[in-house]
Amino acid sequence: MYAIVEIQGQQFKAEQGKKLFVHHIKDVEAGKTVEFDKVLLVDADGAVKVGAPTVDGAKVVCEVVNPLVKGDKVIVFKMKRRKDYRVRNGHREQFTEVVIKSVIA
């Protein structure tokens, strides 16, 4: 059984026991449970339910493993040739690591 769930604007395939890195969720602690009810699709052993826009009564229960994980550094480099213009910037995206406990449909 799996579900397609929308978490903070991104869609993820959620299966029981799977680990996900989602955009940083504020005000959560390690070990706490989080529920996401914006389930777009549920597949229960071949029986597919597609929501319009969401599936009624379906939710995904997750446990927060690590509330703040920093991603890889991304370098943003801008340059205009022959104009002596170069700008180098970088940042690290922040994620929250969660483990899917159950998919309720």
C-alpha cells in the first residue's frame, strides 16, 4: 500500500517504513508524530483511489527523526562576459527527516 501525499508544496510517494527528507517543518521535535492529510492518491493492493483534489479520510502518519538536516551546498554563480561582473553566492537547504509510520485510507 502506498499513497501520493503533498507535503509543503511537494509531492512524495509514501510507503510504510520509508524515510523522507521534506522541506523544513517549524516547531517539531524529534520523536513526535506528524499527520499529513493532503493525500492525492491511494493504492491499496491494486485498488487505486484518486482524489478530486484529495482522498476523503486518508492521511499519512509520520514520525520526526531529525527536525533539522542541512542539505548539500548549492553554488549560485552569475557572470556577464567582458563586463567584469561576477557574483558568487551559495546556500544550504534545510530539511526535516521523517519516517512513514502508516498510511490510513
